[in-house]
Amino acid sequence: QSVLTQPPSVSGAPGQRVTISCTGSSSNIGTGYDVQWYQQLPGAAPKLLIYAFTNRPSGVPDRFSGSKSDTSASLAITGLQAEDEADYYCQSYDNSVNGVVFGGGTKLSVL
Amino acid sequence: QLRLQESGPGLVKPSETLSLTCTVSGGSITGSTYYWGWIRQPPGEGLEWIGSIYYSGNVYQNSSLKSRATISVDTSRNQFSLRLTSVTAADTAVYYCAREITVTGGRDYWGQGTLVTVSS
């Protein structure tokens, strides 16, 4: 059971907007630790999409955006494309386990 | 362009020690304030943080591994390493090394990963 909870799967049609939630608690997101989002294409290493809740590394399209609300965070993808089909993970730090924690991952299907 | 490459045996016997090295090229492991870390992913499962190290030797580790894991750094070779003792089949995973903006923050450069199978 992951400290950060993500939906196992989400789906959307090309061009649509989807969101992926990451629910934490007062010992991680709620206490102010940053949330990062990663995209993992099949057979590849994870790629950093969003850091510190809302920041995009250079080269990441602005179709990807992050937000925070209390003890949760969300990743939004607009203008869905077939190439967005991948697994997405959120990551933060938790002071009850004193370590870095990942969400269980969400599989995005582009219909 | 920074590049990280994992190396080590792909097959380890149960109860033995898993040893992996991450070689960093295109930049210095002592540069700036970055940490360097290990993350693993069992087949078909999610990501698990193993631990992180600063070039000075300061280490953060996942307590769930119960001290089986040791992370070290060799600045002269621009490498850092992972040793995991008393391995079982549950340690079978793809092991990734990564550069960390901060321990609590993002991992912005990743190696391609290396599959380690624990089996007799």
C-alpha cells in the first residue's frame, strides 16, 4: 500500500483533458513537501514531468501542468495525444517514514 | 549532456549480495548541490526509493530495507554504488540510478535501468 494514492488507470480520447490525482496526508504533501510527477513510457526509465508541484523542466510541453490542494496534488494533461499513453507516478517525501515515497502509478490510456 | 549508466551482474543467487555501480558522464558528481540516488521497480510494479547519497558521503536510506542496503560514492571515478545483502526473489527488479535536485525533490536525470534477477 503506497503512502501516496493514485487511481490505477485513467483514459481519454485524443484532444481531451485528463487529470491524475495523488492523495497524501499531513506527513507528506500536507506538511509542505514538494510533489513531483514522472512519465514512464513502456520499457523506458521514468522522465521528470513536473517538479515542486507546478514547475516543468525544460523541454516538457505546456500541455502538462501540476497543482496542489491541501494534502493532494494533481497532474493535468490537455490536448491528449497517443504518445501520452504511459504510466504516471507522483513522488514526495514523508516524515513519518523518513523517506522518499512514490504513488502506486496510474496507467493512462488514450482511446 | 549528463548521462548515467548502471552496471553490474544481471543474476544474483538468493542470500548473496547484489552490487551495482552507476557511472556519471558529462558532468561531475561533485558539482553543485545534487544528490545521487537509487530507485528500483519490480517487474510490473511501481517505483521504490532505495536511497540517496551526496558526494561528501552523506546518505539517506529507505528504512524498509532494514540496513541491507549500502550506498557509497567514489568521486575519483565519478561513480556511486549500491550493495544489497541477503537478497531474495523479492529483490528482483529493474534498478535505476538518478540525479536528484534535492533528496525531497525531483530526479531529473535517470539511467536506462538494469534488470537484476534473484534466482538460483
